[in-house]
Amino acid sequence: MRVVEDEEHSDGAPTLEGTGIRVVDVAKAYEHSGYGPDEITELYPDLSLGDVHTALAYHRENQG
């Protein structure tokens, strides 16, 4: 799965393609709530472990 930005979804915020799940929500679950990648897949059953890692890597690379 890849990260996309679509003005029609989430006001253009980066999301994981086809899910509507925002990258920032995955990052917040990891960084602020203390969930591990496996636990995040339980919070967001549409995501695989690879999707979670993709979102976290995207977030790290694009923090400003």
C-alpha cells in the first residue's frame, strides 16, 4: 500500500491508499499513545504490518 494525498479525502492529508486512514493517526498511535506496530494493526484492521511501517516511515521523512 502506498501513501496518497487526495483533496477529496481528509482535506488532502496523507492517507494510506484505499483506506482513508491518515498517516498522522498511525503516527500518533505509535508516538503518543505508545502502541506498537502489531497493536496498531489491531486498532486499524484494514492495515497490514507493512502498511503501518510505510505510514511511520512516511511520517518521519515528511515531518516539518
